[in-house]
Amino acid sequence: MNAQAAQIFGFAETCPAGQSPPAALANLPSKIQLQPENVRNGLAQLVLTLVELVRELLERQAIRRMDAGSLTDREIERVGLTFSQLAEEIQRLKEYFGFSDEDLNLDLGPLGKLR
């Protein structure tokens, strides 16, 4: 494992003494709360968070491809329209479930926050 991967996945080294990584993770506060009484909202938050993560990654890739000149004008238009519609749909779902942008902002540990 290279040094960067060891840093990213090195959470096991920061576990309190005598605790396994799963036990240490169980003690961490979680933004996504899946409780019987709020399973619908918790699941919606999880799904929207993952969709937002994938959208962010795809958008960054599209920008790299535009900067590299590997997309035609038609492809750029189509990608822009797709991301615009996706952002509108995510916003509509956030409003429906009562989520804010911060509710969907993942803490990626050593990599920082999603946004």
C-alpha cells in the first residue's frame, strides 16, 4: 500500500486503545441517522448524499474533459443541460425531505468535506 493510501485508510491506527475499527466507528457521531422512526428520511439522506457525491465527481470529470478539448460543442451543451436538470431535481428532493446543503455534505476524513 502506498503512503497516500495508508494515510487515507489509516483510520484503524487512530482507534482508541483496545477498540477494533468497527467498535471505534460505532462510537463516532453520524450525520446520517437511520432510526426506525425516521428510516425514510435517513435513507433519503443517504441516497441523496451518494447522488451528490457522484454528481460532483462527474462534474469535475466533465470540466477536465472540456478543458482538455475532448468534448464537442454539442456534448458540452448536453452535459451542461444534464447537470442543470440533475441539480434542479436534487434541490426539489432536498426541499421535499427538508434537507439543507449541509445535510448532504460528506466528511471524507483526511480528504476534507465534499464541498
